[in-house]
Amino acid sequence: MNSHPLISCLCIANGKPAFFDKALACFEKQNYPNRELVVAYYKKDYHTQTVIEQSIKNHDSKIISVTYCSKESQGDIMKNAILKSTGFYLCNWNEEAWHHESRLSYQYNSMQIVGERFKASILSTIWIHDYQNSQSYLSTSALWAETLLCRKEIVLTSWNAEDEVSPLKQIIGLLSAKKMLYTIEKMPSLYIKAHHNEDTTSLLDENSNQMIIALLS
């Protein structure tokens, strides 16, 4: 196997330009060399379309675009993004989170343990930043589905878009039961989940942004 197999980062853009711009910037700063970003966005979201085109032109980023209509469910949108991806691994890329520049490399390398057969990795703790009061909190210990990095064929064979809870939770349960999931502990700075105002003006709060930069360093 290639020492750096292609990782496809799956991002659903929800018409919030400031968040997508941040998610794209986090992707471009990743130090894992072989990666692509698969972006699913509403077919009339011209901002996201333009930003993608500019990133491909200016940064030579590998980005795959997938458009969706208003009637499609989140599960179906994600399934279409998975089918369009070309990576050996898949990774959630939440546009409303901050991703450490080493997130992909750390999660991938953590699975490469001689004699083991891990097919996925996940974070057990993350930082949660509340923009309302400019405070960051360490999460409780859990399997945070939004941080999953997993072999693509496992996701494809196990995905159920009609799952009422979460297709990812079903996959995580399967991986755990078969002892194929590597749980990364005590590395919360790899992923910072944001609570924010819906109008996205919270991203302009300098105090919060400085705190997040410190957590990512």
C-alpha cells in the first residue's frame, strides 16, 4: 500500500460562506500530502462554487464538487459525496469545526500499528468552543462520530442513509464490535467543535479566534 493513501475529506456546505471558507482553509493547511476535498453544496450556492474554483486555480487543491437540491436528505447528500470520492479512506470534514493541520496525518498514522488490523480511527475527546461567551470546554469521553476516518469500502458496504439515528453511528458500532476502530485519546486539539450564532458573525469575534488558534497550536 502507498505510504500515504489518498484520503477523501467529505464536507457538506450549508450556505454559510464564512464557515465554508474556514473549513477550506483548514483543509489547505493539512500536512498530510495525499488528500482531496469532496464538497457537496446546494446547486444555487454560487459563493461556494466560486471559492472552490479559486482554490483549485490558486492552490492547486484537489476538490470534487457535488451539487444537491433542497429535497435531498442529509444522508442521501453524504452518500452521493461518498460515491464521488476517489480516496482509499474517508474522513468527515465538518464545515463548522476547526481542524488541526495535523489531523489527517495523526489519525492515519495512529492506525498503523504492526500486528493490528485497524481500519478506522476516531477521537474520544475534542474541544468545544462556545462563541456566545468566548469559552472553550473539554468534551466528555465519547466516540465522536464527526471525527471518524475510515476505509472507504467499509463505509460503502455499511452505509444506510435511512438510519433514523445516524449512519455513522451504525458504522462505528460495527467497527468497534470487530475491533477495527482505533480510539485516539487525549488529543482534543485535533478537532474543535464550534457553537455559534446562526448569522455567522460570531466568527468575527477576535477573542474567540485567538483562543482557538491557541488550542490548535
